[in-house]
Amino acid sequence: MPAANFNGLRILSLEARRAIETAKLIRTYGGEPLVAPAMREVSLDSQEPILEFADALIKGAFDLVVFTTGVGVKALIKTVSKHVDREQFLAALREIKIAARGPKSSSALRE
């Protein structure tokens, strides 16, 4: 089996947390790394969109909610719980389909 080799190709990695390790791995296999984070977490200036979402969810306005990060799940529930009945919000979540991208968002939802 031939050894893997990028043969000097520039390789794009959309990694944020493990950028240094990913770049080293690409170099190890003969590539030139270009590492750029694809996503970052940014707090909203206003909680109004979150509360509007919670209200709409409770009223049954959604058929599906997609969660992409565990941090986002936890922040959403923490923020909503300060302004809306937590159990009512969680009950509304249980009534709809949920798509969780990855183990961290899935784990946060189980909590």
C-alpha cells in the first residue's frame, strides 16, 4: 500500500479548535496547510430573537429544530429559562422533531 502524500498540494482545513494539530498533520503528509475556522460562537446583543423563538416554539410554529453545537443548546436553554417557564419550553421541544449535528449537541439535549 503506497504511503499517503499530498505531494505539495495546498490543503484547506476549516478547523478552529485543533488548527495547530491539523496543520501539522497536513505537513506530515506532504501538504501545505491553509487553516481557517469555519465557525465561531458569538453572543447576540439582544435576547429578543431568542425569546421570539421560544414563544413561537411554544405556540407550535415549528416542525423541526436543528441544533449544531452543545454550547448553543445550553445557552439557549439558560437564556430562555430566565424569561419563560423552563418546563413549558422543554415540553414544546419534546413535541417536535429535533436534528442534532454531532455528539455534543445530542449530549446537551439529553441533559
